[in-house]
Amino acid sequence: MADLKLGRLPKVGMARMTIAMPEPLKEELDRYAAEHSRLYEPVDAAALIPHMIEAFIRSDRGYRSRKAQAARKQGRQREAGPPGATNGTTRPKPGDGGSA
């Protein structure tokens, strides 16, 4: 029999959040948690939710693509520096002649 997509849960720090869901989804989540507990170790259905969301986000190609584009854009902006900044080279101002 195949393993579940979620696999074993890592031990990480958690932040609390309250969510509401339709009853049929909660029932399905409880069934999934029971199967996960049978295959791996006892786990409460609520403990699965953050890992499911993380797996969903990682598998979303559109989100990953947009995230990568935003990171590249942010990297280019950081390389360019703040407006009016130079890249370390200076040119003499007109009429300055460039020498003292």
C-alpha cells in the first residue's frame, strides 16, 4: 500500500491560528488523520493542517513562479541600490576638469 503524500510530520515551532471549515471537510480531515495515525504515529487532525497547507503551497507551480519572479525583481532592485546611487564610479562634473 502506498504511503500518504504528507508523510511523517517534522517537529517545528508553531503559531496558533483559528480556522473554520465545512463539516464534510472536517470529517474527511478526521479520516485522513486516522489513516495517518495508523501508518505513522498518533496525530490530532488539527496538527495535520499546517503541513497540508505547506505541501499545497510547495506544489502550486503558479505561486512558485510568481514568488521566484518577485525575488528576482527584488534582487535587481537591491543591486541597483537606492535612486540616485552610483555603482562606485564617479565622473567629473562639467567644468570641474577632474584634477585639483
